[in-house]
Amino acid sequence: MTALDPGPGADLPPLLRTADLQDAGLGDRAVHRQVQEGRLVRLRAGWYVRGEPYRALRQEDRMLLGHLAYARSSTADPVLCHASAALVHGLRLYRVPTRVHTVSAPGRGTHNGAPDVVRHQEPLPPADVVEVRGIRVTSAERTLLDCARLLPFTDAVVLADQAAAVRVTRARLERRLPEWRGRRGVRRAHRVLCAMDVRAESVGETLTRLMLAEWGLPEPRLQWVLDGRSGRYRADLAWPEHRVVLEFDGRLKYAHADPAVVASVLRDERRREVEIQELGWTVIRIGWKDVVSTPETTVARIKKALQAGGHRP
């Protein structure tokens, strides 16, 4: 994770309870007026956030605040699970959940019946419940297994690739998966664990790797090291035998960064690209649209570069 991509939950504005606003001298009418004017955003009954910093947040951070407000407003002390737990653990998601996912053991009842809450009933050993950000969620290990079983394949691999960030190994996940034998999604989870690669450093890199595999291109090396004039560089993906480097350019990570910092990073990226080219390598830069919207065109560019390097995919 780069300095410009701190992940979900970095520098979140504080949640404000109705009591906090009353202590600041705001009565019900004043609160209602500030919500109408956009100075406050109502996340849940009795829970608010200041409008200006909230609107500056990325979608995943807005949704994270909504999840926190739900958990703290609930009288049932819910356990968040699935993609919701992944969000609270600070993992980056391909698609941010639009609803809150909770889990309880079979026969233990359900949580608050809000329409934006999905209630799962699954075996829930005490060891699978931890506290993060002051609320209860499934452990990182259980969260990754649930997502591997129940999320779409691509979304699940994106999360599995980040296992090392939450101190979970593939071996641990594989040891636990038999606990769900005969239940929904176990076969998919096996595919996810086979596809995971903890060397991926961004959602974009994972999506790129999956795109390459889907279109039958040769498997690249991840985080390939090259020595340039100014130092050592790590390429996102590379085919050393063809001297081709593929860099995923996630410009969205710069959206809320200081302009001076962004300018410096972009200069460094350009210098790095020039120095890699000086070594006789071809550098291909792609972004979200190239992978998500126009994969066929992107694959054709990569094939052309590999062919120029002596490969006939």
C-alpha cells in the first residue's frame, strides 16, 4: 500500500451522536436545518457526521462510517461479517458493500430489521469474533473465508490477495476450509485460494492478473526488481524473458492527496519509466478503464509487446 493509498478508514471524521450536538447547543430544529443545508449528514437515527469532510471521503470510507454508525446504534451488539467485516478490517474492496452484513449463530435470533441489513446465520465460534474500531466483527481469517465462499470470484481474490496485511496465511485458510464441507461456496473458495497471490499490492494489480489469466496470456512475475540509473525499482508485473513491464496506474488514489505530493510522485513515476526503457524494456501503463471496460483492447496491446519481445501467445 503506497503512502497515497492509505486504505479504508484513514483520517475519518468523527461520528456525532444527538447528545454531542445537543452539548454543542444544537436543538432538534437546528440539527434538522443543518442536515437540510448539508452541514450535517445523518447516517443513522441519532448518528451524524459533519457534511464537508464526509463529502470529501472516498466511497468506501463513507460506507465504513455508515457501518460504524449502524453497529453503535444497534441495541443487539451485532457481529459484522462478509464484505462489511472486510471493510472494517481496513481491506480494500473491488466493490464496496451497499448493505450491512451481520452474522449470528443458528437459533440465536436476528439483529435489527433494517432494510439495508443482510442477516446471516452460521456457526460462530467465539474465537471467530474480534473487536475492531470498537465494534464486533468476524476475525480476519473468518472474514476472508466467508468472502471466498460467498462473494463473486474476482471480489474474493481481491481480498484474499491482502491476507498478509491482516496476518493471515494461505496455509491457515486452507486448514480451516474443511470446516465448511458440504456448505455453500466451498468449491469457489478452493478456486479463490488457488488464485490468491499476496505479492499483489493493489486492487488494480489483482484485477490485472486475473484479466491476464482469463485471456490466456503468459503468467507474469509480480514485483519484479530492476536496477536503473537512480536506484532499484519494482515493476508491478513483468515478463523478464520478453523485457516487458506492465504497470497499473491507479490514479484514483491521488484524488485526495496534496497536489504538491502528487506532482512529485508523478515526476518520480516518469523518471522511473524512462530509466526502465533505457534498460531496453517496454513499459505498458494501464488503468481501471483498460482492465474493467476494455480488456480485449488492453490484452491486444500486451500481446503485441510480447510478440515484439519474441513470444507468440
